[in-house]
Amino acid sequence: MRFLVLSVLLASGASHAAPPRPAPKDELRTLLAELIAADTSNPPGNETAAARVAARWLSEAGIDSELIEPSPGRGNLLVRLKGSGKGKPILVLAHLDTVPAVRSEWVTDPWKLTEKDGLLYGRGVQDNKGMAAASILALRRLKQDGGPRSRDILLYLGADEEVGSGQGLDWMMEHRPELKEAELALNEGGLTELSPDRKQVRFVALQAAERVSRNVTLKATGPGGHSSAPPVDAGPLVRVAAAVARVGALTFPAHLTPAARLHIQGRAPITPGELGDALRRIAAAPDAPPEDAVSTVARLEPALGAVLRTTCVPTVFHAGTRSNVIPATAEATVNCRLLPDADAKAVRERIVAAVNDKDVQVEMDVSPPDSPMSPVGDNAMFRAVQAAAAKVWPKAPVIPRQSTGTTESATLRRAGIHAYGIDLFALTPDDARTAHAPNERVPVASLQPGAEFVYLTLKHLTR
Ligand SMILES: [Zn+2]
């Protein structure tokens, strides 16, 4: 086992000179600016800088927090707002680390929250410091509201989400068993979609399931040799290259999980144009979605098309070192994203059939997908989000969602916690694409509704 340096201390704001208190309407923006100014690009992370900002804002409202560092500088902040204990705790989580930013690729300073034409720019403003800031402010308001609350709220502001969670949630789940007491969790991963003209919030999608990443290795070996005297048989490079081309062209059958089904059925009646037509056709035949309608969705909204089937994309190829040497080995990696209820063995069989070359080995972990799905439909989380959204975005339906990528919710779900992902800021598809990209942004007008949404959701869950 790795040696871990652990330091635990009760965080307090005493040693930090607090700047003048912002007016309540400016709190979210002020806090967000402070969190973004703490550069937590991972690697190396340095999340403790942001955790201390969070701890100060909490302590100003009389809320204690615990700073936990699995190794120096890798701060995780844990907070418990006590309730009556009638219900099991709710876990709210946001991560404090961000992906790195290259200053020259940005129109603004990535670590200075900057407003431009109605948009707020900064690394982490979406992913995931907005959620961290809104959660802190929600806890402050709930504390101020006073009791009674039916259950504890555990707020976990974590490190290392962007690089595997070894210094973050994975470490915490092992060392802080109280996290596993939670019945429900509220995390990132949802989608609150703003129309491109920014006039209307179209829907509020709560992430309840995600696909599972699994790598497939295609490998071949041969005698190698001098390129001036090629053997008759195709060498490993040619074999693996041909296999990659065939696997790259493979399409798995469309299949709707419960979350994807309800997502499509919720969006079909409110989506105009060609996309709406395709969604209505899929909604009408959810057990056998028409392949051409699924292809239309994939063309018009790739992220939605991607969750309607298992996908496999070649991503890495290794072969050869010199131009005059026939390589003796070649290896390619294909990254598959399995539906959470996919049969991994059947996926491997299809890949083997597509490769259709006994000299190309196909290696793949065929254990069942380990990303359980949270229940969808009428439950405490959906009711809370519906009640909150009805106040903040009264015309937008609340629907479940299955996300293309993976979040830490998979870890929570494996521990038996029903985790759900929200997107507190209403974003256009173009805004949403700036996460992990240069010029990460959110509309200024999405800030206050987002803070209200998180507060009202937690209020409802703890009433
Ligand atoms: Zn991220």
C-alpha cells in the first residue's frame, strides 16, 4: 500500500483576513471569483487553496468543516450540516480541481473571473467550481433558515476528480465511511439546456446513469525484418491497421436504458425540426428504436446519439520504430463506452467477428459493466428537483439523462448510494462545449437561478 501523509484539521477562517462582505445578490459571483483565483489545475491540483476559500465562507456562517489532505496540498473538504436524523443523509459533492488551461488560448485570464458580453469566463466556472460555490451558499442559507431538517447534509468538496480520484473520492470512500451513510447524492453531470438565443430553458435533465469506459487491445506479432525484402504474409502493422479500420466502422445496435428512454420521451414533444421528428419516432418504438432515426439524432446531437448505443472508437496505435524495419509487433487501443446494461461478452464477440483475423488478438475485460443505474421516475430526488425547477424555470420539464462520459457518481452508485447529476447553470450547447476547453464560460444570467435551484433542491430534500 502506498504511504499516505494525512493531515486533518478543523478549518476556520480565523487566520485569513476576510474581504468586505458582498451583498447577497453578489455572493455567488464573489465566491466563484475567489475559487477560480485559486489555481487548482490538476496536475498538480493544489486543491487545498480552494478548500481554504470554501472553509472561510462556511465558517463565516458558523459552519465547521474538516480539511483532509491524503497528501500535501491535495485538500478535500468535508462538512456535515446536522438534521434530525429522521432520514438518511444526503451527500452533495463538487470537485475543486480543474483541467489545466493554456493562457495563450484564452481571450481572458483563465484564473480571473471575467465578464464579457453577458458571459462569465474562468477555468472551472462550469466544471466544477460553480457547483462548489452554489453548494456552499445553499448550506449557509439552510443554516440561517434554522431547523428542523429531516436529514443531515454532507457536503464534500473534493480533490483529484479530473485525474482518477485517487487523492479524492476514492481515497475518501476508503477512509471516511460516513460518506457511505448517504442515501442520495447530488453531483455534477446533468444538463440544463438553454436555447441558442438564450431566451428559454428547454429542459432540466438529471443524470441517473452513465456508460462504462472499457479499452480493447488489438495486437499482432510477426517475425519482422528488412523492409527491402518483405515477406509474403501481411505483417503485424498491416493486420492491426486493417482490424482497426473494421472495428472503427462497427455500429452496435441501438438500445434505450430506462434513463435514455424517459429522456427521449420527455424531449420528443418539445423539440422542433428534424431532431424532434427523429426523437418522436424513437419515443414511439422504444423497444426497437429505428436505426435511421438514431443516426439522425447522432448527426444532429452527437452527445445524445452516443448514449443510445455502445460505441467503440480506435484511439491509440503503436507500431514501428524505423522506416526501413518491418515491425515485429503492432498494437492498437480501441476505447469502448458500454451501455450500463450491456453484455460485455457480446460486445467482445462482435469485435472479434469484425476483426475477422485469427492472428490479431483481441483483449478486453468482459466482466459485467460496474456502473449501476440510479432509479428514475417518482422518487425523492426527482420530486425535489421538480419542485425546485418549477420555481426557477417554470416552463422546463424535468427529465432523466444518461451521460456520455463518466463521473464520480459511478463510484457512489457502486457503494449503494443513488447518485444524480445536475447542471445548475442553464447553458446553450455552445456554452456547454467550453468545459475542458479554452474560454470556459457561463451566462451571467444563469448564475442566480443556478444558486436558487441548488438551495431549493436541498431545502426540499431535507424538509
Ligand atoms: Zn471535468
